[in-house]
Amino acid sequence: MANMDLTFDVVVVGGGHAGCEAAAAAARCGARTLLLTHKIETIGEMSCNPAIGGVGKGHLVREIDALDGIMARAADAAAIHVKMLNLSKGPAVRGPRAQADRRLYRAAVQALLRAQPGLTIMAGGAEGLELDQSGALAAIITGDGQRIRCGAAIITTGTFLRGEIHIGENRFPAGRVGDAPAIGLALAFERLGLPLARLKTGTPPRLDGRTIDWAALEAQPGDDPPEPLSWLTDRITNRQVSCGITATTHETHAIIRANLQSSAVYGGRIQGVGPRYCPSIEDKVVRFAERERHQIFLEPEGLDDPTVYPNGISTSLSEAVQEQVVASIPGLAKARILRPGYAIEYDHVDPRALTPALELRQVPRLFLAGQVNGTTGYEEAGAQGLMAGINAARRASGTNPDAVFTRSEAYIGVLVDDLTLQGVSEPYRMLTARAEHRLSLRADNAGLRLTERGIGWGCVGPDRAALHRAFASAVSAALAQAISDGAT
């Protein structure tokens, strides 16, 4: 590190979904960019569910792709179960979703970043911020005292900002299992007087698929043929797998009610507010007491990995109680838990402190993206990272005005407007109901809506630009012909 030129146009802190999109976008815009992350090998890690997209979230992924982001291409390279959700409903609320092989997704993200001109990747932790005399960001200070000068920086700490994991009564500092939290940056934010608060999210136990009674469960195959998420993907080539569907029982609910004090949330050990639209199984049993069952999707995490993600039973119950809960579910009586579920509590910055460009009003040239802004989900993080990356590159080069979308132009515009205008009282998740212009903001027209804007901002490469303009020209010709045929 000592022999490197430690001056960059843009420095991105964090290698999660927000950080990856931010670094790639800033570099595509021509900025000399550094991606600084604790572990290079975990860049692109899917920390929670092994899937990209869904209703509302799939719209964001298609918009990221329309602006030449990497999420959709990586998801296509890793896809093992693809489904268009809400297919029986109108096109405005259909949501493309790809379940991914975790290893393949991580490898695809890392390959795309390595191939990005103008991007340097470096292992290290950011521990401090240096401001110039005007109060604007001047440099990032690493844990070993290195000073990295930059024209702008983007902080994408995810759940790492003073993160703490809870499993029953056990609690320990961590950004996720196996990774240390970001304490130095949290203290730096405190010294700056930024508005901080606590949120929490969670994840379910991981199961050994070899111990699941798949024959007793309903199978859920993907679409045939699977539809790619990215405009640049010709077709999905991975072997496709089926998911299994099961549900909780009266016995499951009785076990949970009898052991609520074992839950970190109901035992009073967590103060952070959790996501309303992705509640823990404890929350479901308490808040929806009239429900006799809650559906669970058993999602394989890889083609060569026996791990299964039981989507629907996120929990912070003790390990012993988690074992009882899993055994009470049809098909899982003999299922072995490979890793217990947990809740994680972390700091976030009130996003009302940001401009619509995702720049801190209080600290010019410092941008925030992802869960540090109070959101939840890979897709929300990626969308913020992409926009922060474009704007940080513009700020570093002195380009004006900021790159922003209105609510009528994009789900990204809805996301940023909601965050910066209203703030959050719980982890924010994108829903189609949030977009009042959703009839025109469809997942299938993201390119026609946004790619030309991206070309103007300099974040769209020549391959996508050529494909887009050829397609847009063909659409215009077809519409003109239809109008002509109708007139005659």
C-alpha cells in the first residue's frame, strides 16, 4: 500500500451491493476510482437471501441495468431459479426475480469489477474522515493510518456501522457473521454531528438440504425458459433447480409463543426497529395471531452447495429454540441447521441529511449509499450506490448539475425522494405501491426510459448505447408504422 499513489477522484468504502455499483459507476463516468473494503474475497457477497429482484425490487434491478450497472448481469451469470412474479397481473406490477448461486454471483461481481477500466480495488478499513478548511471531505483515513486523498467519497457500510449480532441472549459485535463491525466510521460520524439512529434486520437459519424431506413438499419450478434480468444477456445457461414450499404449523407457533423471551427482540435486548415488510417469524406469530400458518420457501443456495435458505423464518430466537421450530415444520423434521438465524442491529444516518444526489449537506463531497441510509435489500442498495457513484464522479470533476431522477421518471427517483424528503422510521423497502406513476414505470421499459439519460451522464458504455439506440429506433419505426396503418 505504501508504494501506491493514494490520490483518487473517488473513493468508495465497502464492497457490498451499494459499494460495487458505486465503484463501477464512478469508474464508467471516467473517475479514477478506489474501492476500499476489508476483504477483497467477500466483494459481492449475498449476506442474506440468495436472490436478486422481485416485485418493486425487480424494477430497480432493471433500472440499474438500464444505466449499465452490474447487478443484473451478475444475477444472470449466477441464476439457478428464475421467475416472473405477479405474472397473472398487469405488466406494471410484474417483478422479475432470479435466485442465484451465491458463489457464482460473488465471482461474477468480482470479475465485472476487475474488468472495469479506471477502478482499483484495495483491502483495508476506513477509520476516519479528513475535511478541508471549508468543511468538505478531503481524504479517507485507513485503519493503519494511510491518508487517501480524493475529490469525493462514498460510504457504503451496510449493516457494519457499529453492528451487533443477536442470537437469543448471545450478542457480539459484527457487521455480519465472521466480519468485524465498522466502529471508527461510526465515531467519525458522531464527531461530525450527523443524525444517527439504530435499525435492525435479520436472517433465517441455514439448513442442510440433504436432510430435508423434499418428497413430502410441494415443488416450485422456475420459468421455462428463464428470462434474463439484463438487456445484455442473451440467455440463462446455468442448470435450473426447483424450490420447495412448506409452512409453519400450530406446533411451530406454540413453540415460539412459549419462548418469546428467548428472542432478542421480545426479550428487550434490541432497541432498533425492524423491517415491517420482512418481519421475523416471532413478529409474524405475535402480530398476526389469527394466522394458522406462514408460508416458507426453501431456496437452494447453490448448484454444488447443500445449503438451503428457508425464506420466511428470519429469527433471533436461541439456537435451541430454532432447532425446535425447524423440526416442527413439515418436511424439516430431520433437517440439520448449518448456521443459526440471527438479528443484527446497526447504526444508520437519517437520509434527510442528504441532498437528492445522496451527498451530505453538512459535508460536501461525502456521499452515502445503501443500508447506512436506512434501507433494506440488495436492490435498494445497488440503486443508491449507482446514483451516488455517478454524482461523486461529477462532483470530483466539477460537473453540474447533479444526476437525479424525478418520481415520474424512475423507481430510483421514488426511492431517493422518499429517503431524502421523508426519512425512515424502519428499514425502507421498495414496493410498487410507493410509485404513483407505476403504470408507466414498468420493469419492461426501463431501457427506453433511462438509458439515454445515462448516456448523457457518461455512465453507459458503447455496447449498451449501440444496442439501446438500435432498439429505440426500431420501436419508433414500429409505432410510426402502426399509426400510419391506423390512419389508412
